[in-house]
Amino acid sequence: MTLLPGERRAPGPVAVIGAGPVGLVAALLLARYGVPCEVFERHEAPYPLPRAVHMDDEVVRILQAVGAAESFAARSRPALGMQLVDSRHRVLARFLRDAPTGAHGYPQANMFDQPELEDTLRDLLEQHPLIRLHGNTEVLGLTLPPPATGRPAALHVKNLANGAERTVHAAAVLGCDGATSPTRRAIGSRSQVLGTPQHWFVVDVRCPVPLPAWDGVHQVCDPARPASYMRIGEDRYRWEFRLTDQEAEAAVADRARTLRLLAPWTGPVPERHLDVVRTARYTFRAQVADRWRHDRVFLLGDAAHLTPPFIGQGLGAGLRDAHNLAWKLARVLNGHSSEALLDTYESERRPHAVHLVRTAVLIGGAMTSGHPAARIARRAGLAIGRRARLPARAVPATVSPALRGGTLVGRTRVPTRSPRPGELAPQPPIRTSDGRLARLDDLLGEGFALLTCRPLTPGEDRLARAVPARILTVLPPGAACPGAENTSYAIDTTGALGSWLRGGAVLLRPDRVVLAAQHGAGESLVESAHAWAQVLASPPGPAA
């Protein structure tokens, strides 16, 4: 992508480059806030083969925000957990996910087929009047306006079907254009490498009969040939092997070689039942862009970060980018906040992405590295795990930390185990005033929300109205709502939400991250506003 000479035009809609899951979700989120979007994708149809296969409950909650969670749940498969096996496939340890749902209302680990997810998201796009999807269209050039002018960017696009070219003006540009991102190059961003690239061989198979293997994720802790196996659907399976280039080339060219790699899991299943949907060679990279933004041009998903697959957070990180940015960009474009709010996108998301990438590199090395130190640590860790009965415990609920960095998350001191700025609020089941069971986010809508277990002070009430935030009083289990149609109250059916609130009040951002919290005699919500109110405030109007 080349930079074209700057032009001055009236602002247009938001341009989203790339119609993978990240670009589609970003457009749907922006449209939810009333922002029109033009999505440009060089391919006519979704890529037909699976790529991402795992999504945690926090990320499914983002699909909930765009109306895709129910369809996703119907097509996905909860994962049982993970087991570590040695080179002879003897089980070293097994970590189970026992609870049917996590703190966010969905299974903690979900296996899925990416083309099916993209079909669902495209169906939602077609139904939305504020979004237009331009398939078979390539973005040839991007004009970057002078910084801080508020002028539109200009995209030079080409219809690959008929060769027609045109210029599109956009109020903002979201570069969701993948690992080789032309948008990243256009804004002068470079990648910071956080780990050594690794070459892996990926196999996707469909089989009409269940394979004789445990249904959870298998990680082969063999430094000579590490591998992963997982069931991703009723009849779909995924394998990943670290192979040399020569081994991978031979397996790609020879079905018999591929099936020999799969044999420890396929066992007696006749070969005729094993439909090898694809074989592919991938280079797993660990890197994060050093800049995620130029004025109103942003990087999201693989354009901003690439992670090895060991913690299943590649696609999830991109959807978190979209959820973080959409409400902020919408506020700025709708005139409700100044450009300073956009600075918090990179300051919040980049450290989070770096943490996830480094965690994936660390865990991948611990499970597969042939380095003597890694071998010793692996043996010691498994020995300790056996003695401590770790295989009977659930794996950690999340590898995603709270957001750190930036004006909106600050460094407010709060009591241990209390809600704190930057933390994602849980979503336990609640009962509405008319007796319906509901998900918390569906009740709160798309804006700010103030959750409280007690009456608000006059100052808190004024603050909520100024933001503005929907006020929801959380009642304990067994309580009665005052009025059958009073939507300002909800019953905490499990007690989990009240326990998290700890008797206080919490102000949530539109992405359901804690903006401010009050606990006991600590800093009140009103007092905390000095740290974040200015960045959310409307920009000053033009001088008279």
C-alpha cells in the first residue's frame, strides 16, 4: 500500500479493511453505536478453511454484544480441558474444566470452526443498514491526513471483478488486514519480535465417527516432535505438529505420511472415514506492532499482534481490540469525547497483547522446548503437580489480565479482591423485575452502567446522569423487585454479582471494563472522576 498525496474532503463513514472476524465484529460494534461503516475485503467469499479454533468465555461475551453469541454457542463445542502427554502418548497430567459456564456466562473454553463464525457475522452485517461489505475489492492506497486536523482519510480502492477504481473518504480507518498488513506499513509501524518463529504443520480432518481419544486438548510434550490435537466439532478435528521443512513438504504431498502422524489418535478408524480437509504449513510468530495508531488510522488483530497458539488467544486478542476501540471511536466521531480518548486504545491494548504473547511463548517453551533447563522444569513441574493432585483441579479460569496503562484505568488503590479499574466485570445470571432470567450485558445495553448494592448518594446520582450511565440496583437472592416493570433493579440469582460488588458501587464502561469503583470508606466514585472525567468529556465547541 502506498501513501497518496493528502486531500481535504468532508468526513465519511469508518472504513474497515479486512472482513475476517475482527473486521466484521468491529463494524458491527460501531454500527451498534450509530456509526456507519464500509468494509473492504479483497476476497469475494469467506476463506473456506478453519484457522482459529478456540475462544474463551470473555471473548464469546464480545460476540454477545453484536448478537452472535447464540449462533456461536449452537455451533461450538465446549472443551473439557487439557492433558499433557509424553512422546509415547502416556498421560503426564490432565487439567479439567469442570464448570459448565465461567464467570462471564459461557463455557470457559470453546472450540469452533472459523468459517461458520464468519458466516454468522456476515449474515448480521447484511441485516444492518449502517454497514456495507465490499467483497472482491482491494485497497491500493491510503492517504493519511495531517495529524490532529480531524480531516478524513482517503482510500484508493479497486474492484477486482471489473477493474474499476475509486476514492473513498473515511472519518477513520481500521486496519484489520492481517499479518502482512499494508495498513501497518502505511502508518510506519514496525513489529517488535518477542519470540523465535516456529514452523508447524497443520491438519484439519472431518470424520463421521468419533475418534477413540479423550475429547479435551492434547499437548504432546516431546521436544523432538511437539504436537497438539483437539476436537473442534461433532465431526471435526485439528492437529498441529512442529516439523522440519522437509518433513512438512513430504506430509503435504503424501496422504499416507499425514495419516501416520495422526495414527496415535485415530487408532482403528478406517482410513476411508478420514477426510483430510486441508494440510498447511504455518510459521507461528510472536510479535507486536510498535505503533497501533496514526491519528484516526488504527491497527487491530493480526495487523497489531501475532501470537503462538499455545494459549488459544490469537483471534480473541483481536476481538478484544475491536471491543476496546469501538465505543471510544464512536464517542469521538459522535462528538461526545475529544481525540484524547483515542490515545487510551493503544495504551490499554498493547501491554495486554504483549502479556498474552509472552505468556504463549513461555507456556509453549515449557511444554515443547528441548533446552535442558526446560526439560528439568517440565519434569519438576509435573512431579509437583502429581503430588499436589493438580490433575483433579480446573485449569486457570483466564490467562487475560486486567488492563493496565492509560488514563481510564489509572492506579487507584483498592482493597484486595475488590473491583478495580481495568478489570472486566463478571456476567453471572440475573433475574429481571418481570421475572425473566437474563444476561447482565443484555440488560445494561450498549452504554455506561452503574451497578450498586445500596442507595446512591446525591453526588453519585449526578455523576451517573452526567456520564450518562444506566443505574442498576443489584438485589440479593430471594429479594423482590419493587414493581413488576421497574428495570432499575435486578435480582442476583447466584449471589456472585453482589459478592463481586462487595457492598459498593461500580461504574462500568461500554466494554464492561471497570471505570471506577467505591469500596467502604475508600475513594468515592465522585472523587475518582478527577482521574478520568476529562478524557471522556465533550470537546470544547468552536469559539464564538
